[in-house]
Amino acid sequence: MHVHDHSPGGGSASHSLLPSEPALRVKAIETLLVEKGLIDSAAVDAIVDQFENKIGPKIGAGIVAKAWTDPGFKQALLEDAAKVLADLGISGLGAEQVIAVENTETIHNVVVCTLCSCYPWAILGLPPGWYKSDAYRSRVVREPRKVLAEFGLELPEEIEIRVWDSTSEMRYLVLPRRPKGSDRLNETQLAALVTRDCMIGTALPRL
Ligand code: FE
């Protein structure tokens, strides 16, 4: 099964499985609330979009950009990310368990939770649907190079791929490499290059 599915609800007619029970329950509740005029589904979509794409990943992207421009900060982040986050006033939502792993010329890191969907919500927001899918969770540990290629990330054979399996006590932030040619960008401009997927390890920052 192809894991990189962006369609609403994370599936299409070709995927024969029903959505999970919690997803069905949420849909039923949302439908009732909309019918009774208590909520507006466009407002719900906007709120989810905020947490998935705006608030969460922007915090992580700011941290990555700071690490790219401040060697002392980067060293502290790699040594004890949870302490760095605490010093920045970021707490709760898994912030206390964050571990930063650095991509290098020879190592690429990618994060999964094979058991469920543990994720550093405090700095990345809500996980994407595919992160929680059975296909991603089971396949990225067995054939990471192939799964990454399906995301459009084709890594040369000489690059070692390290797959980090998260738990409720260990949530990983991938520190990607600063893109070549970004020397003139300031921290804010650099942060704009860092997407959520770059910090999960299924993409690389691009100029
Ligand atoms: Fe989990």
C-alpha cells in the first residue's frame, strides 16, 4: 500500500478499510453538531489547519533555524533538547521527552511510532494522517529507503538511514541540514524553509 496519501480522511475508495472507530465517532459527533447549528465545519477545518500546518510546525522550524545560525544553541539542543525547550518556555504536549537527532553528510534520520502515534506535539503540532497509518508505521522500519522515495526523497545509497521509533517517553525532532546557498538568509527566512516533514525526516529543506 502506498503510504503518502493526502486525501481527506486519509483514504479513498480504493482503500477498502473503513476509517478507524474513533474517526467514525468524531465524524458522527461533528455531523450532529453541524446539523444542530452548534459549529460550522469550515471553522473546524480552519482550526485543524492551524494546528496541523501553522502553530505547531512553526515552533519546531524556529528551533531548527536557530540551531543553524547559533552553534552553541545547536550543541545544547543535541545534548538535551528537553532542557532547551524548557528554557524557551515550551512545556507540556511531550516537550519534556524531545530528543533531537541531526542529519549529516552521511546520516539521514526519520521518525516513526511503530506502536501508535507518539509525536512531539509541542513543537510540531498535530501529526499528519499518514504518520498514524499502519502502512507508514510498519513499512518505514523495514524498507525506509523505499518509503522515503515514495515521499519524493531519493537518498544516495551511501547515506545511512536511521529510523527512530518513538514512545511516550521519547519523541524525536530531526534537525535537518541547512540547505546549500542559504548563507544570506536570516533566521526568519531560514525557518520558512523548514517544513513539518523535514522535522519528521520524510523531506529535506529546499531553497
Ligand atoms: Fe505512539
